[in-house]
Amino acid sequence: MDTEKFLNEAKESIKGADKGKAEELAKKAVAEGMDPLEVINKGFRLGITEVGDLFGKGELFLPELILSAEAMKGATDILTSALPDSATKRGKVVIGTAQGDIHDIGKSMVVSFLQANGFDVYDLGRDVETQKFIDKAKEIDADIIGMSALLTTTMSVQKTLIQELKKAGLREKVKVMVGGAPATQRWADRIGADAYGVDAADAAKKAMELLGEG
Ligand code: B1M
């Protein structure tokens, strides 16, 4: 197979908001045994990034962005559900997208990668109240709380989470990992998070490091 051509088709399927095509390509990648993360990062993700850039410049509108996002979600769900299960059992992670933020494609990829690496993951979904992260972590005795944020306005909720954990007397007990497009290692350091994941594979690696298994 011509990988470059395939990855370009993947990118174009998202730009064209062609969910059927995107899912067909994702299934083909799984059947061919391609690396899911590589297919997403070097193919589908470039498409959604271009669409996002056009949206940011006002050259494309929300309904079109939504259709491209649906195609992206369809493809990433197929690719990540094909990740092999891990026999190793690691820690418990509570994860969700910050309150006020409905972006969940990347967060769902992180969930799949954590599960594939043996973590018990409690996915709270998107637009999740900060207190819910804390309540769930207490309830299940979580090792890690992960919060995703895609908006510059919701990034600050990651900081709030850490402040609220301190108030609840849980900061020493639970590690915090942050991620999402606007987040950086610098941001994580600034708010006192324990880890920052640049992508789904890195998030799984960092989670293992947090449990001393790096
Ligand atoms: Co929105 N959106 N969006 N959007 N959207 C952005 C983020 C934006 C940058 C687009 C732009 O203007 N260029 C912009 C934010 C600007 C800003 O804050 N400065 C934006 C905006 C403005 C909005 C709305 C406000 C638009 C509106 O309504 N007027 C609105 C937000 C509403 C809200 O949340 N309250 C909105 C809505 C949407 C859709 C619903 C249409 C859709 C989301 C669908 C969904 O998620 N179910 C959408 C999309 C698709 C995007 C872009 C185009 C793509 C995001 C994405 O899925 N990327 C995005 C532009 C961009 O990011 N370039 C954009 C692919 C995904 C695989 O990558 O999410 O980065 P990513 O996840 C990666 C890593 O970041 C990391 O691992 C993932 C996998 O490798 N990661 C973690 C993520 N979470 C992690 C957590 C971790 C560790 C790593 O630890 C816990």
C-alpha cells in the first residue's frame, strides 16, 4: 500500500467531512495492521487541524466544522477500539473534559490509550463540573485525575481543579495530568500539575511514569 497516498486520503476525508469514507479508511488501516496513532496523527488529524484553522479564520462555519468533527470521531473511535488490551493491571484514572468545554475527540483517544496500557479508566465525559472529578476520585480511590481542555477559556479550570484538590486535602494523594491543544509543559508546571501529555501515547507514558513505572 502507498502509505503517503493513504494518509493523504485520510486527511482529505476529514476536510471533505466524508464520514463514510473516513470510517472506511480507518477500517482499512486496522485490517492492514497500521499503527493507529500514526494514522491519526499523520492523516486524519491534519485534516481536522486544517478545518479548524479555516474555521478560526472565519473561512468555514460551525456546521461544516461539526460535520468534519463527526467524521474525525468516527475514524478515531474505529482506530482506537482496535488497540490491543493490556494484560498488566495498572492504576485508576478519572478523566474528563473541563467544565464549559465540549471537545472530546482527543480526550477519548487518551482514554483508549490508557485502557490499552492497563489502566482502569473512569471517563466522566465532557463539560464536567470540577467537583465531579474530585468526588469520583474519592469514591474510587483514584491514582490520577486527567483533565482535558481545548479552549483557552477552559484551560484555567485545570488550575481550579488543583486548587480544589488542595482544599479537599487530596492533593498529596492524587496525581494530576493535564492536556489538550492549548496546554503545554510550561502551563502544567505553572499550575503545579504532575504531568502533561502532548498526545494520547504520551499521556499513557506519563501516567505510567506517575505510578513509578516509566
Ligand atoms: Co472547536 N475550537 N469549538 N469544535 N475545535 C478549537 C479548539 C479551536 C482552536 C478552533 C479554531 O478556532 N481554530 C477554537 C478554540 C480557540 C481558543 O480557545 N483559543 C475552537 C472553538 C472556538 C470552538 C467553539 C467555541 C466554536 C463556537 O461555538 N463558536 C465551540 C466550543 C464550544 C464549547 O466547548 N463550549 C467549538 C466546537 C467544536 C465542535 C463541537 C464543532 C468540534 C468538537 C467535537 C468533539 O470534540 N466531539 C470542534 C473541533 C473538532 C475543533 C478542532 C478543529 C479540532 C479539535 C480536535 O478534535 N482535534 C479545534 C482546532 C484544533 O485543535 N486545531 C477546535 C483532534 C484531536 C485528536 O486532537 O483534541 O488536540 P486534540 O487531542 C490530542 C492532544 O491535545 C492530547 O491528546 C489528544 C490525542 O492525541 N490531549 C491530551 C487531549 N486531551 C488530553 C488530556 C491529557 C493528555 C493529553 O491528559 C489528561
